Amino acid sequence: MKLPFGQSPKPKSNLPPDPSSQESQGLGAFGGVFTPSILTILGVIMYLRFGWVVGNVGLLGTLMIVTLSTSITLLTALSVCAIATDRVVRVGGAYYMISRSLGIETGGAVGIPLYFAQALSVALYTLGFAESLSAVIPGLNQIVVALLTTLAVAILALTSAELAIRAQYFIMGAIALSLISLIFGPSLPNIEPQLWAVPETTQSFWAVFAVFFPAVTGIMAGVNMSGDLKNPTQALPSGTLAAVGVGYLIYMVLPLLLAYRTDTANLINEPLIMQQLSFWSPAILLGVWGATLSSAIGSIMGAPRVLQALARDGVLPRPLKILGTGSGRQDEPRIGTAVTLFISAAAVCIGDLNLIAPVLTMFFLTTYLVLNISAGIEGFLQSPSYRPTFHVPWFLSLLGAVGCLSVMFLINAVATVVAAAIALSIFIWLQRRELEATWGDARRGMWMALLRTGILQLDHTDDPKNWRPHILALSGSPSRRWSLVELADALTHNRGLVTISSVLPSGSRDVGQQAAMEATIRDYLERRGIRALVRLTTASDPFEGAVQLIETYGIGPLVPNTIVLGDSENPERRASYCNLIAQTHKGNRNVIILRENKDGFGRRQRIDVWWGGMQANGGLMLLLADLLSRTIAWRNVDICLKLMVQDDAAAKSAQQNIRKLVQDMRISALSEILVANGRSFDEVLHESSAFADLIFLGIAAPDAVTDYAEYYANLQQRTANLPTTVFILASAKFAFTEVLSES
């Protein structure tokens, strides 16, 4: 068979391959995962809001908030570990994991907002640093300080990821020093710890929880460095879980130090209460500065790597492909870092991120949510390809997803809706771009699981009330017989399955070439708006091959119940063609034969259905005409139900019967009774349907005719010069009366 429009077989993907599969000579678990994660966890909220949390909900309430919020982060970390140990995690971290699990559209819908959230977070942290610095040195211009700080961390990230990690070691030392100074600091005399919230406080438990929760959302800092790790499948689980564990331990001890050393009023009203309670107060300032700078460095290092992965996967528009370029031995995204610097600097110039901060938090939580869903679905489906060395029960991952979604609504319901709307818009945009990926994702496993359940639930006996056309169209090359493909698609109209098929000469294609040709035809159909299956087969005789295809195609009870054929004008092949019709009818399949006129389907405004009675082909013809009328292309069509009678006496009763029939069938059709007055049926047919756009005619069953080839040749002569005509031969065993009836 000739390929449509001379196309060559479609390649597997239009996306560039991932970087070399060779192991990177990069960072280890401590420097590449634990350090950026723990520094992001022990951040600004710990220094500036932890006292406020303890003051509002008390010691026990704070311990509950820490435990609950860390539990959600731990469940997400477990999901990350499962995905990371199932496959090689490359540049892009969370985006890479999601796109390889749930598909490139879902990955892009999360990855693009995640990139902007991290890029804008750089501005958030540098502005926080500038604000704390101006508290020590009055008169500083916070915008200028924030811009210079943003430039400094970007230069550090551009120099190399390893150098940035070394800088974070000093920052971690400053944070450790501040915590030690707090442990050995003084306390106020005669302090009774407040175990629960006091009546005077106005903040509810969940409002305080919403403020504290971002303090434990730092695990993505290590995940984003996945492309710079020596061995991501080992480093990510060990480094991430260690950071979560250490952070939880510190967060459980700090409330004890605060609650037993000062009163509730100081905790609520003094943001830097830790400075008053420390042995050496400047250590707390060093910790605050270290926390803001480390978070800024983590974001300025992570965001460009997400951008690099998005560009390499073809998610971004083609002109932005240059953003996927890497530099140096570590493949560092220097161009992406420069772009991120520009975005962060622009955000710093705005000077106030309070309006967008809740939406940024939603994007981070959306990433957690989708990561948990990815791991949960993969584990639930038990896909053979999903074999993580770090096994996590699927219900724990889904529990983490529920926790993330709940927290999102508790923090800010409006921001949750905004984030979801943006992610959904990006998902739809990527779907419309028809990106393809070279990796398998969990969606195929989901559909396979649903398909398996559905097929096993299907009864092998057809239920007339649930009948829908499953069509096998023997079209040959779709480009040559497009009307046949179009008719098959319109008759199903997303109600059933359509398979476009063809029989190729034996030996003309091997199995690989045949699969490539099927992919090419599928692509051709999709570009023209047809969603259909494609099946090619080879045979020495095309008609014998067609019979074999009809007999064997399908799975279990899900087999084509309707065969669509094109009319055959070749007298030498008429006998074989009629045998194909006979064998199809013997197999209890409906037969639809399209005899196309040069005008095609005309204006699609009138279908003439020549009625021969409900028990013959009439029921199927009326049903198919009704199905056509429900499609967009045929939405303005009039269905004309025509019946010929011999005289006027029969016309009156026939008119009443046909009107009642149309009313009972609940089909919008016009009835017309034609009196023969001595004319033959062929004469009445040609006169009455000369201006129809499509004609439905029932034909005789093969076992009711002695010589079916002669009958069919005569049928072709009788319908010559008519508009496009569809011959209908209904399955003898199917009750179309029940399909159309009310009861």
C-alpha cells in the first residue's frame, strides 16, 4: 500500500534524547541533596515565625503542627525515593520524574509553573535578606541590596554548582552556630510553659499550620540537583530522608526551648525572639542571613535546571530550545541561569511579592501532589516496568497526595484554584501541540488496567439496549478513500471504536515496516481530526485476507460488529467481493457498502432512507441515519423516510403507520409515502431521490439469492447515476427493533 501523500514512516519521537546515560562525575548525597534540602528546611520561617507559632497554639499544638506537616513532607519524600530508584533521574528533578511517570503534558503543566515559582523565590529570599540587613544597618536601600544579592548568588551559581555547594557548607555552619547559641542562651525567670492556645490569641490552629507548613517544603532543593549527582538513585533517597529526619528533630526541640524560656506575649510580638534568648545574639542574625542566602542559592541553582530539562524535552516553544544548552563538564545551564537572573531581578524591582507568594506556595505543593499521585498510580497499577529498589506502598503515596491537597486549600483556597487553572491551561496547550515522548508513562498503564477490567466485565452476548457501532473499515489507503473513513467516523461519533484497515500483498512489508506504516496512517488520521485504530495485514489474495481479518480481529467480546466496505466496480473481482459480503454476513456482522457519487456527500442536508420494514434492514438504516444526524458535519440534515405503495388505498394506512413508527422510535424524520401508479421501484427511486445527498438502501442477504454476484451486478446497474448511496445489510441475529424501541 502506498503511504498517504508519500510520507515516510514516522520516527519514534520528535524530542531530543536525554543526555548521555553515563553516570555523572558530580555531587554526592551529602553535598548535592542533604545540604541544599536541610538549608531550605531550616529557613526564614524557623527564625522569624517559630516563636509566633508557639505563642499562638502552645507547646503541644506546635508539636502537633510539626508532626503533621512533616508527615506530609515525609510521604512526599518516600514517593520521590520510589520514583528515583525506579529510573535514572536526570536534569530537571521533579519535572523529570513527573513527565516520565504521568506524561510530558502533565510534567510540563507542573514544570513550567515550578520554574517560575523557583525563579521568583530567588527574589523573595533576597528581599528577605535585604530586609533583615536593613534592620541592623538603618538607611540601606532594600531594593538595591536585594539586586546586588541576587546578582551575587547568580554569579556563584554560574561559576559552578560544586562551588555553590561549598558556599552552602559555610552557611550551614552559621545556622548550626545560631542553634548552639540558642541552646545555651538565657531564659526569663518563673516561666510556665503554655501547653495549648490561650483565649486571647486570634489565630486558629489551621491558620497557624498554614503559616508554618512552608518551613518543611525544602526537599525539592535536593531533587532539583539530580542532574549534578554522581548516583541519583542512591543519593536522592538517602539525602532527602536524612534532611527530613534532621529537620523534624530540630523542629521538635526548638518549641521546648522557646516555650520554657519566655512568655506567650514575647513569642507572638517579637519576630526575632530567638536573638533575645541566645547566648550570642549576632549568631541568630548570621543564621537568618545564612537561611535566606542558602534558600536563594538553592533556587538559583534549581530553577535553571528545570528550565534546561523543559527545553530539551521540547516543552518550550522551538525558539527557546537554546535554553537546553549545557556548559562545561557538569553540563551546567548557564544560559538558563542568566534568564533566571533576569526574571528574579525584575521581581526584585517590583519590591512586593506578597500578592504572588501564596500562588508560588501552591505551585510547590502542586508539585508534591503530582509526585505523590505519580508514585501512587505506578504502585497501584503494578506495571511490570515499575520496579523501584526503594519500595513504598501505593496507599502511602496517595495519602500524601490527599494531605497536599488539603493543605493547599487550608493555606489559600483562591490561590489553589488559580494555580490549578494555570496548570490546566498549560496542560491543554501542550496537548494541542501534540508532543510525543520516547519514554513510557503511567497513563498507558492506567488505560491498560481500565481496559482489562472493562473487557473482562463485557458480556459475550450483545445487549441491544447498549448497542453501539464498532466499525472495521476496509478502506485501503485513507487518502484515496477518505469518504469511507469519514463515514465510519461519523457513524461512531465517539460512541464506539473505528479501525481503519487494509490488506497488503504478501511479502510487500515485513513486520517492522508494517508497524511503521500503521503509525504513519495513524498520524495522518489524527492530523485530519479522526481518532481511530489502524490495522494492516498481508495476504496473497486481498479478499481472503479481508475475511481472515474480519474473523480474527478483536479481543474477547470486543470485536467489530459492523464492516464498512467501498463499492467494487471490477467485474473480474465481483465474485470474490460478493463472497466477502457473504462471509461477513454469515459471521453475524452488519455490512455497510459505500457507493460514492462524484459529488461525494453533497450539501449534507438530506438523507433518504428507503423503508423496507423494521424486521429487515430498515431498523439498522434508520438507526445509522439518526447517528449521522447527531454529528457536527450532518447537524442540518433532514432524514426522509420513504415508503413506496402500489395504490392510494394503501397509502392512507401506510402514512398512519409510518408516522406512528417515527414517533415511537423518537427519531426526528420526515415521512413520505410514494404511490407507484404503475411505475417500478427503480423509477420511483430515481425520481424521488435525485436530489438527495445520501441514500440508504437495504440489500438482500446472500443466502436469500441464488447467484449473489449477478444480483449485485444488477443492483449496481439499477442505482447508477444516483447520488451517493449506502447499501445496508443487517446482521440476521441482532434485534434492532429493541435498539430503537422505547421499552
